[in-house]
Amino acid sequence: MKKFIVAALVFLFTYPVTAQVKVDTIPSHLQNLRLPDFKLLLTDSSSSFYTEQLNKKKTTILMSFSPDCDHCKNQTKELIENIEKLKSVQIVMATTYPFEMMKQFYNDYQISKYKNIIMGRDVLYFFPKYYRNHYLPLITIYSKKGELLHYFDGGLPTAQLIQLATK
């Protein structure tokens, strides 16, 4: 009985700590790879955005999201609340979800007001295949040189994102 109580107490005290940790580990299949080529259908439904259109003088945050994901909504809300701290960074938000859902998300969060955010639909389903993430939002941070610096499968606290992206 004592062993059970001790085991239960250890579990109760360690579980909340480990459940909160966001791991910044670049998966082996992405190590030493540069910013990939991708194509997004923009919210006007006729224009496309390509990797080569990114500003090579800025750090890039790629965020794969779902318009109906609460974590994605919270991450977006916090990004917008801190957009001034991220003005030197370009943010690319991509979703594989239906165009109408993306467009509604775009309008709900008034993304058009933020010149450093590009949102589009990943019509080729590139992001899930390439990154092989398990959770959303997926956040990757690339250097100005196109090197993958950070990989977060499931988002991360915005303060940490700002710190990593604006170094």
C-alpha cells in the first residue's frame, strides 16, 4: 500500500511539469535542410505565394494551423497582441483546411492589418508531409539564411517565440 501511495505522489508531482514542456528538437529528417519550397493559395483565391517571395533579409516563422483548433486560435491571438515585437520577422501561416474556413479565420483575426503576416492554403498538402508533425500549431523558425533554427510541434509560449525569432 505504501508503494502505491509513493508511486501516486511521484506521478502527481511530476506529471504537471512534464506535460507543460515544449520541446525544441529538430527531427532527424529535417536536420541540415534549408527553407523548403512551398506554394500557398492566398485569401483572394487567385494569387499564389511562393518561398522565393520571402524577404531574405528577415527571419521567417512558418506556422501550420487549423482554423478550428483552439491552440492555433490562441497562438494567433497572442501573435497579434505582440505583433509590434515581431515587426522585424515575417510570419507565414499555412493551413490544409478548406479555403472558406481559412478565409473566415483570416477575417476574424483581421490578418490583412498585419503586413508581416502571410496566410494561405496549402493546396498541395506540403506542410504535413514535409514536417511530419503530430500536433497543431506547428511552428518553425528559419534564419535569414534559410537555416532551420527551431521546431515546435504543438506551438509554444509567445514570449519564447518572440525571444527565439528576434535574436
